Amino acid sequence: MTAPHPIHLIRPDAPALAAQGAYPVGVRTGHFDIAAMTGQNPRRLTVEIWYPAAAGTPPGTIYDTLLRDGVTPLRYAGLAHRNAPVATGLAAPLIVLSHGHPGNRYLMSHLAESLAAKGYVVAAPDHPGSIYKDQQAFGQTLLHRPHDQARLIDVMADLSGDLGGLCDTSRVGVIGYSMGGYGALVLGGAGLAATALDHDSAPPGAALAVHLAGSDGHAGLHDTRIKAILPIGPWGNAAGMWDAEGLAGLRVPMLLMAGTQDDTSGYTAMRGIFEQSQSVERHLLSFANAGHNAAAPVPAPPESWVFSDTLGRASFDHYADPVWDTLRMNNIAQHFAAAFMGLHLKQDASMAPYLTPGTLLGFAQGTTAGLALEQRGVGQ
């Protein structure tokens, strides 16, 4: 195993809001049983929880995890302090951070640490059946992902002890990558179209009907605590998961991040989500010529450069982009996530100019090449 791979680096040319926040960061691991869906067994979520820590908390921890192949040990180095005491006198909004398929709770740990340092509690689960060492039928992810995200909010609301006093679940954001973005959209009000039931990977017995627009099950996921969603490379629209009516049901502000050469989720399809979600304020941040890994995964660790007998290839392509430097994309994502969540979870109006198209506020001259920010919705 190589030396721990840092996930907290910030380039000298990073945009302004990517800078380390004012709070030290703590991190804890929790194991929670969530309520079962009808006819389903309860699910156990292993959740990494990042949070603002008490003043004077020293930085530095190691995250022990696995590579994309599900067998190779991997270590990340971050700024968080394991089991640190929580900050006092603070009500920190909750952000649910949901990985892709497959993925795990550390895939976007760079973003989790960045947001926690800016005053948020960030809860990132391992979604059962959708992690590197436990990949079940894809249809199970289609079925369970929105439910996992919704019930995790309930888990965080029920926390006892000092962390429960810190976490404000009356103001929640959901950030999801790929299948996490699919779940975030469903949770945000974009109920599935009837065509979703015909997808080749749909679970048997029309089980996905629970998430159809207008269904009782989908209505049960609606939660007024959710104030904003941030899907990154969201999967589903190119596969017939939504229609115009379903997307028009989105009811919370959205910032969608996408690569224009994403051949997994399809850039045109992701633009369709942005264009057809007509009833809410929404933003689209496009990375020109980036693929499906735009903005979300941590930089490719050295272990991923090595051929994997398990995968039959190196797992480098799970993390890296052929065109963009991943660290640069991570810093850009940290910047815009801070602005978007600051505006909608903290009601900080000073964040709005960072989300205004045109000259991108907070970027040094010459550092916006390849980025396009669009905005539609209220007031547009």
C-alpha cells in the first residue's frame, strides 16, 4: 500500500469559496438501521459524519477504505479529526452526500470536509448493494436510493448527544453523484415516469411504481426539510426515468453539475433536467469536454493506476477524467457547493452573486476556461 492519498488539497488557482472554512472538522462513523420499505427488509447504513468541531481541534485523520475493485486496501489522508468534540453555539444545517453505483462514503470526502469546515453537518452513507464490495442488481439501487436518502435525514434528526444538538435537520441539502443524483432528484420532487418501469434493469414486479410521479410512495418522500439539491452527473434521464411532467414536479432549488462529454448519463439528457424543471430556481454548471467523473470523485489514488485482476483493467477510469485535472474540478465543486448551500440552507444572500452567470465571481483571471454557468427559474 502506498502512502495515504490526500483528499483535502486546494490549488493556488482555486476559486475563492474553495478555501478552508472557519471551523476545524470532526468525523465519526455511525451504523444505523433505517425503516423498511413495504415488503422489504430493514437496511443498515454505515455512515460517515463530518461536522464542525470545537475550537482548537487539531487537523488530521486517515480514512481506511477500498479501491474501486472492492479488494485493494486504500488510505486517504484528510483534515478531519476522528471523534473530535463538536463546536458549541452552532446549529449546522444537514447535507446528505450520496455516492454513485458503485461507490462508497469516501468517494466525495473532499467535498464533505470542505462543507463541514464551513458550518455544515455532512452525512455520507455506504448504500447497501451499491458499494465496491457489495454490488447487487442495479434495480435494487433504483428502488432503494431515494428511500435511503430520505430515511437518513430521519436518522440524523433522531441523533442523541452533542452531535444531535449541533445538527439542524430543519434545513437539509442533498448532494448526489450519478445514482446519488438520481435519488436526489426523486427526493426533490421529480417523480419517475411510467417508462421507468420498462427499463431493462428495473426491479421485478413493477416495484419502481412506488417512486412514480403522483404515487403514494413518492408523495411519502416529499419532505419540507429539504431546501436544495445538488446532483452531479445525475443518471436516469437518458434511460427514460423521467418525463416532462415528472421533472416539472421538482420543488426545491437545484444546482446540476455535468460534463459535456458524459457518456454514462448523457449531457443532452442532463440539460433536459435543467430545462424541464420549470417551477424552481435552477443552475447548470457545465465542464466542457469532461466525462462522467466531472467534479465528484477524489483524485485517482496511485493504487488505481495499477492493473486489477479483479476488474480486468486499472480502476483509474473510475476516478480520473481524460481532459480535466480532478483536483481543479474538486475545488470548483467546493466553491459552487458552498455558494449554493450557503444561499439556500443558511439564507446568506451574499452567496447569490457567486451563482450569477457571466463573469464568475471568485475566480482569478484566466481560470474560468471550460466552465459555463447558466441560471433559470425565479426572477429569470
